[in-house]
Amino acid sequence: MDSSDAAADEGLGEDFPPVSRKAVEQLTKGLILHYLPDLQHSKLALQELTQNQLVLLETLEQEISKFKECNSILDINALFSEAKCYHNKLVNIRKEMLMLHEKTSKLKKRALKLQQKRQKEDLEREQQRDKELEREKQLTAKPAKRT
């Protein structure tokens, strides 16, 4: 305590007459009766505010979870977009593979036709050579048979 506070407290006892216990009780009751309704009203208001805060906190938590869910949905949408991109790539690869298969099939058919044509030409040449040899044999002079 400050020395000025102590000096102020010392003078209190001398300035006021002694008060009876009954008077103190009545004054206390009066003071309580005067302020109690306001205090009770304030207490109820504080309880209501606390309850409202709890409701707001719960609502806020729900909104936060909704935002998290939205972010999850955005992530899922990104995954679907990526999956669509890869699907398109696979479709293009499949088309290219089919086109290459067709080209190889055509090349195989062409190679087979060329081989068959070559074999046919080889056979015709062989037959032509055989004919020429036979003709030469026939053209060569044959000794006459003596009878």
C-alpha cells in the first residue's frame, strides 16, 4: 500500500460512526437485491453468448470440412482430367497400332504376290530354256540309220 492510501484508510474510522451488524446485513441485502437481477441477467446473457459461440464454432468446423471436401473434389477432377488425357493417348496409340498392322499386312501381301510372280517368272524361264534345249536337240543333225 502507498503511504497516501494508508493515510486515507486511517481517517475512515474516525469520520464514520460505528455501524451495527444488523445495518451491515441490511445494507448487504439491499446491495445484493439491487445488483443481483442485473448480474443474473448478465450471467444469462453470457451463457447465451457462450452457447452461440459454440454453435458458431460448430458451424465453422462444418464449413471448413465442406471446403476440404471441395478441395478433394478439385483433386478428383484433376485426376479425372489426367485420366482422360492418358485415355486419349491410349486411343491414339491404338489407332496408330491398327494403322501399322494394316500397313504390314499390305506389305506382306505385296511381298507374297511379288514372290509368287518371281517364282512364276522363274518357272516360265525354266520352261522356256527347256523348250529351247529341246528345239536345239531336234535341230541338231541326227545320223541317219542304216538299213
